[in-house]
Amino acid sequence: METVQQKKRVLAIDIARGMSVILMMMIHTMLIYGTIPTQTNTILGEITLWLGRGTTMFLVSMGISFVLSRRQSFTAVCKRALYILAIGYGMNFLKFLVPEFIFGGLPEAFVSAYGLKSGTLETGIFFLLLGDILQLAGVTLFIMGLINHFSKSKYVPLAAALFIIAVSKELSGFRIGITGLDYICDLLFSNQFNVYFPVFPWSAFILIGMFLGRWYKELNENQELFFKRMLFVGIGFMISGSLLNFSNPEYHFGDYYHLGPGGSILLLGANLVLYWLINIVVQLFKEDNSVFNLLIFCSKHVTSLYVIQWVLINWGMYVIGFWNQTQLTVLVLFPAVIALSISVQLAYNELKKQLRTKKARKIALN
């Protein structure tokens, strides 16, 4: 999920992905610290929760970046998928198990929200295996690797994405009744909150990005034409999704984390239109400015920042509490969480740099 080397950088994609990182930090801060009335009955809560829908931009960005990556072999993609999955479960260990078994237990209100009891083996296993965006990304990378290996047509990932969108709601919650294999089913089809981003339907966002990336290359990396066509596709998706949602709102968009076809298509369309708008904004300003530089930094370190901000937010429950803060406090916490997460990332980057320098000197001396 990290930004990859590209033949020609698409600045709007970098900016959009960087924006999605900042938005994720805000939505997670609200979800963990804000009281339920703050989340649902305040202007800040409603704006933040709706802005959270824009975090799916980075799923589309992942698909586009995959196509532009030099690491296209099936073996390299599979290794990357395993690496992302390892990071995902490592994040769960840091995010949940460290506070649960080392810090004296997760807050009771937090654990009980999942219907669990603190300090039990069941709770530890549940949180270790919790499915999030990184699990989605890892599994979807395997799918992309297979598509890339057998076909170079841009329509294959598009067809796969539309198929996944079409059948997801009908397959939602499917299990075969065998322990262990049921967990795999949950990663693919879950309708519960043991998996927040099941492959069906969320992989469709990444596969649409793969379609767009291949289309971009077919257009000889003509960014103006690419974003114009992205706008038309986005409008088409929004119209289709809106019609479906109007026919049955609960089925199509009743549960954001487990969307129906209309919800997925509408959200995809809105994100593609948002990409077009971001590209317009990017063209209006000079590339070298502090805001763009910050967003590009966040884009470059999207995976590690995702882990860092989640670990800091969860550990922060021991200081700030869970579902305890009002609108004003949450508003203050937004920049605090963002600044602290980026500071940890900068410190991590500096540590890696020093270790590389030390290793290089050691090799030179030998």
C-alpha cells in the first residue's frame, strides 16, 4: 500500500491518498473518543462521519498505483500480499493485545461494545483476527496478481469489480460451518463487525483502481484526458447507484461497512468525481507548497501511518477514555492525533536512516 515508483507521478492521486490518510485519522479519533451523541447529533460528528466516506479514495489509489508499479510479477505481488497481511495482524497485536494483556486490559466499555469480556482468550483471539483495511488489501493483492498474470485487458478487473458488487449482498454472512474456514469466509463475506472491510464488496474499489490504472496507461499517461473520462465514469456510477439506493435504501446503503450494490456504486462514483475535483485544485496551485508536501508525505507513508495512528488512538483510550469526549474536545484532538502520528513517522524514518547509515559504514569497513 505504500506509494510505489511510477513512470510519471500523478500528483492528484498522491494528494487524494494523502487526504484519505488525514481523513482516516479524524474519523478514527471521532469513533473512539467521541460520545455517541457527539458522533450522531452534532454538526462536527455528522461532517466527520460523512468525510469518512472519502477514505475509500485510498483503495482506488491502491489499484491505480499497482498498475504503475514496477513490481508486476506474480511472485512479487504474492510476497507483497503476505507482507501486507503480516502488517495487518501485527497492527492488531499492537492495537489490541498489548493494551489487553500488558496495559491491564482494554476499557470495559470498548470490549463490551463487541459483546466480549476483558481478559479472556476468546477476546484476545477475536481482536487479533479482526479484519480491517490491511486484511482487505492483502487478500485483494492476490486477486490482482492472478488477474495481472492471466490478462492485461483493462476490462477484466472492471468486470471482476462489477461482479463482486453485484453478488456481495447476497453472499453477505455466508459461512460453511467449519471452524477456521469460517474465518476465511468472514474475510470474504462477513456481515458482522469481526471484519469491517470484507473482500466482497470492498475489493471492488481496488479493482476499479486497477481498471483506471490500465486505462491511464492506454491513454499514454495523458492526465487531462484521464481525469475527464474518470469524471464521466464517476457521474454514470453516481446516477446508477442513486437509482438503486432510492429503490431500497436499507438494502443498498443501510450498513456502510457491508454495502449493497447501490451503495458501492454510488460511493465509487462519488470518489471518482472527487478525484476529478482534486485534480482541478492541484492544477490551480504550485506543486511545491507546504499543504501538498504534507499530503504527499502522508501518501508516501500510507501503510505505516495507518498503523501508527490506530495504535496511538487505541493506546490513547487509557488517557482520554472511550466514547467520553464532547464535540469541542474531539475537535482539539484532531490536530493532536495528526501531529503525533506524523511525528512518530518522522522519528521512525530517522531511525531507519541511521540504521542504514550504520550498516553501510560497517560494510565499508569490512
